[in-house]
Amino acid sequence: MTFQEMAWEFVDVFENLDNEQINQMLAKNVPYETLEFAAKYASEFASDQGIREPVREQLPNLILIGYLLKVLEERLRPEQH
């Protein structure tokens, strides 16, 4: 499976999680400071770009999905010596 295929599978799984499951997954995999950063950055970016609801509401999730995909990629990448 390529990383791109894995990323699409991850997004499919993420879309099917309820709020409690998402919160549990984030608590286990994302530092609190990163969660705060994603929320603040998304809000500022949306304001600067004139992005409105409902897209504005989804921006933190998009940022966190990107972060989680990067973490997953790093965990699965063979160590390079």
C-alpha cells in the first residue's frame, strides 16, 4: 500500500468516527499545544482569507488530519541510518 492510499484510508476512517472517538484519538496522538495552535491558526487564517462557515469550522480538523498523516508517515517510515 502506498502512503497516498493509506492517507485516503485514514480519511475514510476519520470521517466515520464520532466526536468522542475523535477526541480520544487526538488526546492519544496530538500534544495539547498542537491542538491549540491548530485552532488559533485556523481561526486567523480563515479571518485573513474571508473564509466563512461551514468551511471555517472544518479548518482545524483539516490541519489536524494533515498533522496526523505526517505522524503516521514518520512512524511507518523505516529508520534511515
